[in-house]
Amino acid sequence: MITLGVILLVLGFIFGIPILWTLGIIALVIGVILALLGAVGRGVGGRAHYY
């Protein structure tokens, strides 16, 4: 999720497409939140890791 967010951010910046930039930020934030929840040992969606 974090990788997808970074890719969308870069593509949105290169091609000047604002929707890709916005989706990239959203995917990046969600990926970081899920990674942090998994790192502290909290189950995400009934799993120890979300990936």
C-alpha cells in the first residue's frame, strides 16, 4: 500500500494529474497507518499483519 502510494504520487507529479496525486497521498497514509498498527501488535481485520 505504501509502495502504491509512492508510485501514484510520483506519476501524479510527473504527468501533472491532480487525482493521482490525491490518491497517492490517501494510499500512502492508509499504508502507514496499517503498518503502524501491525507493528504494535494490533490485529488488522482479524489478522496479525494486513499483507
